[in-house]
Amino acid sequence: MNSPKKLLLLAGFVAAMSIPNVRAAELPKFEHLGTISKTRLNDEILRTELQAFASNPPMWPGYTMPSYAPAANDVDVYKVTYASTVPEQKNRKIIAYGLVAVPVAADGKGSMAGMKYSLMSYQHGTVYGKHEVPSDCFSTNYGQYTGAYETRLNVAEFAGNGYVVIAADYFGMGDSTEPEAYTVKASHQQACLDLYRCTEKWLKSRQAEVSDLFLAGWSQGGLVTLDFLEKLEQEGVKVKAASTASAPADPYAAALPWFFHPRDGKDGNTADAVWVNTVLILTAFSYENYYSRPGLAEAVFNKDYVGAYRKVYTRQYTNITFTTDGTAMVVDGVRTPTKPLEMLSEKYQNPGYFSKSDYGTCLKNVSAYRWYIQTPLRMYCGMQDEAFPLCIAKLPYQYQACFQPNRIETVDVPAATHRGNFLTSVQGQKTWFDQLKTAP
């Protein structure tokens, strides 16, 4: 999740977008965006940009920054345009987008023939900007370059050290003309699965193959990683290992404390992030669109805020600011609360009603840990995470431990905020995946 300050940069981007007209028969399309040198990976992404990412907001006192493996090779990056479907809407056909990053061979010839790649699918976290997504993570065309840093870090660490990295833009993001499908489970699964399938075929067409498949994701991307893992296991696709950071595997359980037992920081630990209000906005409107629940957002939220919240969801606003005390988000002059309970309509402020409500039911139905997980799974949990406390981050571990105690491993990261937990997870995932991958 990016800082709320990013919201100030987004005005007008939706109206200004130019979406390419692509016919389904031409897909998938792999557009070579360029070659990222290992010098840039090391000096910019793993140094200058890392320092900026880790300092805004600052890390919690006592947090230890990880040490990353330097990139050993250049990376070719491709924007992928591919056909997909919306399972929630009778498999309606759409066009989706994503990124593929391929390590450049040491001989510099660029040929993939005969290569066996470990492939890592990265699922990104919540972003405010429509183009803070993998397919545009190396683009400066939209003024949203900074917000896509998480994907660039994974490209530097993994593709810069021999892995193929794939990362889907979720439906509605990047060049997609669909409404945003925020935490919409089957659509998340489909976006990731179709990108994986077309990339695997594309590599085979170049006489290359995938030796191992790994999954990783942060925040919303941790939930999507679990979604994707569940789908791959259902499809019989072997995953060598998966790892998440700050994964809200049960969105309903994650939301309840925000509403009814928020953390205020008075005990010396972190308070709830002021930006969790946007998570609630994005879920309500996404469920309204994808689960055919007309009027859902208007029922959930106080009527005085619905118009402003709709602008946040569609990114069709002129200006957003947060008050200095963090109690309000002002959208085009409309003052809205950041405290989740104050966002709700009167009837939704009742916990019993909330639990039985259409919105509460949707939140329950998008959880992603109640199946017999077959893949080794490591989950990173930040001990000062302002979004998802340990009790939420560890739910999959606690659930799976009832019937298979050693399937999930959790890593408690001392003094780690939401961003700190992500930074530590990338280093740890790289080390773990390296230990597990098939030797070349």
C-alpha cells in the first residue's frame, strides 16, 4: 500500500488515458519495452529508489533494513496484452495487461533457446494510481512511477538474478477499461492464471521452458497470491513454493477491528493506518460492479460521502488531501472521515447487521485460506504493521495448523511496519526460493 500523499498526484489521469484498440485475434501480444541494465537495477532501484521508499513514511524505530543481493544480469521487460474472462460475469471476455521480465543471457545474445527458467509470479499490493501497476512500472508517462516501486524491486531481485518474473495488472487497472476488481476473488485468479499460461506458451515458442513456479505478493497482493495458489492447485499446476507479506487472507476479519476495535497507538504500538478507509471504498464499489449488487456502496456508506467515494474508486477527482491530524480525507472539497466506523451508514454501524449484510457476506466470500494447502507457504508478518496486525496476518497459519501443522511457516519481523514487512519479505523470499529451485 502506498502513502496517502500519492493521491495528490492522480487528478485527471483517467480522462487523459489513451487505451490501445486491440483485437482478440492478435493476442497475446508481448511488447518489448526495453532492456534494464544491471547498473540501473543496482544503482537506482536497489539503492536510490529503495532509500526513498523506506523513508516515506519512515520505518518504525528498531527495524533493520534487509541487505539485497545485487543484480547479476540485465533484464528485458515486456508489456503483455492478453485475453481473459470475468468469471463473476459468466466468463465475459475482456482484455488484460501485465508485465514479463526476462533475464538477459550472460553472452548478451538475447536468445532464450535451451533455457530453463525458474518463474516467479508477483502479485502487487493496493495502489492508488491507475497506472501504478506492473505493466507500467518502468513508465514515466503517467506521473505514477514512484507508486509502482514494489514491482521494480522484485524485478531487480529476481529477474536481475536469473528468474523470469511475471506480474498481472488486476482487472480495471493500467490500460484496462473495466471497473476495478479490488479483492474480487475469481477475477484475481483469472488475471494471474491467464498471464501465466500465455507466458509459458510464449517461452516455449522461443525454445525455453519453466523449471519451477514460485508465487509472492504483498498486502492485497498477499491475498491475491493465496487466491492464485488455490486456483493453481485446483488446476493441478505444481507450485514449488509461495510466500506472502502482510496478507489479509480473510478480508471480513481484517475489516472488523478497523470498524469496531481500532488501534489508536496509545499503548506505544502502531495505530491503524489512515489509508484503510480507501480499502473499504474500493471493496464496496468493486463488489457492487462484479457481484451484481446495484446500490451496495450507497447502502454501506453514509449518504453524504457516497459521491466523493465514487470518485475515489473511479479516480475521477480533481484533488484529494488529508488533514494534518489524519481525521479527514477531503475529496474535491467534500470532507470525509478516515475513521472506518464513521464512514458507514447508520444501520451498518451495528456489528450484528454488518455481519449479516450483503457487504459483510461479500467480504466473507473472498477469503483465501480455507482449503487443504499442498504447497510450502511462508508468510511474513510485521510486528508493527499499521494495516494488518499479527492476529489477522496469522489466520491461515492458525487454521491450517489444525490439520497439517507444518504446511505454513510464519516469520514475525521485529518492528516492521507494512512497508518494512514487505522489504524484509523480498530478501527472505529470494533466499528461500534460491534454496528450493531446480539447479540449472
